[in-house]
Amino acid sequence: MAAMLPSTSTLGVEHMETAKLDSDSPSQVEQEELEVNLHIEGSGRRSLKRRASLSWGEGSAESPSGKRLKDEHAGQEESKDFPANPPTNAMNRRTLIDDLAQELECGCCAALVYNPVTILPCQHSFCGSCCVLWIKNGGTTCPSCRGLSTSVIPSRALQSMVNVLLRADPSRIRTLSERAQADEVYRSGQSLRIPPPREPSPEPALPRNTDYALPCPHCIPGNPFRWNCPNPIPDPETNQDHGWLLEDGAPPGHGFCGHCETLVALRAPSTSRCDFCQVSFCGIGIPERCCATLLHSQHLNGFSDLGDLIQAADIYECFEGNTVEVEILFDYLTEHRMAPKQIYQEIVQHIQNTPEQFTPLFDQDLFTEIHGVAGGADPDPAAPRQKICRWCATEVFLWGIRDWWILERRKGRVSATILGKPDCAGGKSCRNQKDPGEALLSSRRDLMLTPSSLQITRENVRPR
């Protein structure tokens, strides 16, 4: 019996080893298994740098670990966001095309933008032709937000997106007639200018009693203009017996301003008279507009820069609807940075150098019924014309723009690419002139100067 019983020392050692196993279990066992697995996988036998936690060893299918719970929870969240049976590629592609087409709709015509432009600074985008028509109809703000806008620039980024959309869905391409019509209104790549809101003219000082004339600014004693009418108009409110009836015309020594249409003293220092329409201007209402200035220094009415010319239908009428020639003219003016006033000054200089001078213009009655008031009689039709109003200056500009263009081509400054384009034998009488497909063949033959002494055709202008 004594031989079979372990010694006290042996029991102590076994107890200590059992206690050690209990303290290390199950990490020690798991560590050994992990080392064996690492050796089997070819990573070599090595010990862990830190001991595995108890929670790792205690994990089981019945009591999942925190990481497993987290992964399962994340999987449940993903299943909520993404359906088990996602749509097919065709459905995704159609949805993408529809969404992109909706984002690329023009705010004016509600169709896919064609030659898109962006308005600054609000950055709303529209068809180029829609924007031009908006401006021609008097728009001075953004058509979408009605915010004050300064300029319109072509949008290359939107055009690239439209091209991608049309390659994916060619059925959304506009018809040939729609594109041709839009191209006549707006040329792709062209920048525009939205005119600022026009300053309203001052309200005309209409008589409170519409039968009698009120005193003009110079009729009032002690007026701030330092000049008094020699024949002041009686105030009908205080002296109706001596009031001047408007049905008898303007009072003696007075007329009506061609711009603000108020009574004006004809002999006042601030009053000016146009030598073409014979209308007087007060110089008081809006000094920059209520005036007639020297012939070469006058501004044009409504044509301050090239953008105004591009938007004006009168320019196309001057060329009898020849849009091809007008577009070439615009390209030339853009290249040489020429302003309308500079062209007007050259036209005036050219007219003054001709023997007939302004006689052909008067023969066509270009300066009659321009203003809302009637002009006076021309005191000396043979006298030189020195002063002109803004409206008559514009008439001179429109009358001579085509002849000026022919003379400008004669200087040889037009590029060979433009001069090398073929002409049509029918010239300006060609019936296909307004057809976009035929316009290049009927562009510039028979554009003649109006004065008989300057009969110049493009055949004579073209460099040899």
C-alpha cells in the first residue's frame, strides 16, 4: 500500500501542474493547436506574441462572439439597402438614361438641350436658340431664376454629356428641321450678352389739363438752367385765360423733345437739333439721349457692341436675308475686334467723300417718322449736315453696312478661306438663299453698293 501511494512531493508537483493547467486552460491548449495549424499551413512553428483571450476560446455556435454578431448585424443592414434580387442591367441603363435626359432638359422648351449655353453668374443652362429668342423678346434676366445676368457662354461640358446620351439613346435626337431652325437662330460656340435692364425714360410732363401746355423748364423764373425763355408759356393753372392750347401746336419759340417728348425752348443753350430729322432735343431729361451731337461722335441707338448686332434682325434685312454673308461678317468683326461705332464712323466718312453725300438717304425718306414727335422744316436742304441724333445715326449705319462690308473686302483683309467659297450665279435673287443646305452656294454674288458711282460686285473685290 505504501509503495502504491505517491509521495507528498509528487502530489505537490501534480497539484501544481494541474493548477497551472487550470489557470492556463483553455488558452494554452488553443495556443498549441494554433501553432500546429500554422506549421501545417507552411508558416513555420512559432509562438504567439500575445495570449488568446478567454472569450476567443469560449466562442461557439450557441454563444457567438462579438465580432461574429457584428458581422451578422452588418450583413442584415446591407440586405436592407440592397435587395436580394437586384434589377437587371437593362433596367439600370434605362433608368440612367431617363434621369440624365431629365437633368439635361432646357428650361425654356422642356426638351433635350441643343447647342447648350450657360448663363452667368447663376449658371442655369438652356438651348442656345431659346436663349437668343429670350433676349430678342426683351429678356434682360435669366429665364429660370429671373436673376440679373451678365453674359451667356457655350457649355462644352453639357454638350459632351448630351453627346454621350444621344449615343446611348439615338431616339432622342431632334429632327433635321428642328436643328436647322435652331441653327438659324443661334450658331454653336457663340457667346451672347444679356443687355442690362433699360433705364426707364422719365415720365413726360403731360399737362394736368390736357388742353393746355405747361411751362417748359426755361419758362420758370429763376430756373437752375441759367436761361429764361423770351416768350414764356403761361401756367394754365393760374392764368387759364392766356393758356396755350395744345391743339394749336407747340407754343412760339418751343418744340417737343424727340426723346422725352417734353416741351423745350428752341433757343436754349442746352437744346440741340438734328440736321437729318429736324427734331429738337432738350438736353435735360436724359442728357446722353436727349441730344443731337456732332456727326462723327454720336452713339448708335441700340448698337453698342457686336453682341447687339448679332441679336438684331435689321442686320439680316440689310443683306436681304443672306444669313451666310452675315455670319461671315460677324466672324470678320470678331476677328478684328471692330465695334459698331467704328463702322458707323467709316460709313459716314465714305458717304461724305461721295459727290451725292447724304442725298440718296433723304431721297428714300429714311429720316421721317423716326420719333414720336414731328420735326420742323429743313431750313436749307443744301447745307452740310453737322449734327445728328442717335436714331438717325442708326439709320445711316443700317443703310451703309452692306456697302461698307463690300469695301472692307476690297482691302484684302478677308481671309482666303472666306473668299475661296463658291458663289451662286443667281446671287441675291437665288430662291435657295435661305435654305441651309444651299446657302453656301448663294452667298455673296451681286452684293452691290447703293450709290451708282460705286457699283462693286464680289468678282471685282476678290484678289487675283
